[in-house]
Amino acid sequence: MIIAENILGNSRTIALGNRRIDQLHIEWFETAKRVLRRYTEGRQEIALRFMREAPQLQQGDIVWMDEQRAIVINIQPATAIVLRPAGMAEMAAICYEIGNKHLPLFLEGEEVLAPFEEPLFRWLEARGYAPVKEQRILSNMLRSNVAPHDHGGSGSLFSKIMQLASK
């Protein structure tokens, strides 16, 4: 068994040369796990142990590598709600409303994604946001652990969401 304790980089930015890529298939909700034990596509047993903090694994992250092989994260597609906000105000409102329900949110370019839930989908339709149900890879999750805040002035949660949306 291989024990991986660090993310070595991402296959999009690190040249792997002639190394064989052995994919480690995980679900979107496993990307923040500190401890995970699985088998790769090539049947290699691997244990991920991120002891310092939750890693927030991304598509293509390299978790182990030697001269012949690299073990690379592959996030499996999941049924998702996809929203394409018309502007920044709508983006902020969507993120605020979904976040207020304590559901995970993902940003992909100009799109907001959430794991599919029928009640949420119907609620978004009723609000006029035109959600679409698609199979997508859910990565780039917005971190939900914001620093303590008050509900007034410039330090409000809404203002932090607006700042995130403007990046």
C-alpha cells in the first residue's frame, strides 16, 4: 500500500514525462477528506493522509509519483444543478440563497453549480433562475468556513460573498 500525505502538484502544470498515469477515482464529496483509502484504476491500494488540513483535492492533482508512474485524482461526474447568472447581482443572490441553506457551491467560469437536489432545483425554478440539470465534475468548491463575522457594516457575510463573486 502507498501512503500519500501531500499534493505534489497538478498534471495540468507539471510535466509527467513518460510516466504512466494511474487514476484515483473519487466523488466530489471526498475531495475534502483528510483520510481516505482506495484502490486506483491500476489496482494499487493507496491511503491519503492529510494531517495538517483538509486538502480540497482538484481534478488532476498528483498525490504520488515515482519514475514510472503518477497517481492522479479523477473526480467522477455527478448530477448537478447548473446556473448561469445574468450578472453579478444575480450571482450574489444565487450564492447567498444556496449558501444560506448550507449546501455546497462550486464555481466554474461564469457558472454556479450545486449537487442536484430536486427541492432546490424546483425552488430555483420558482425564483426564475432557469436551473439546468447536467452531469458535471464538481470541483472548485467555495469554502464554507468563513471567519467569524457580524451582520452589519462591511464585514457582513453578504459583502464577503459579493467580494468572492467579483474575483
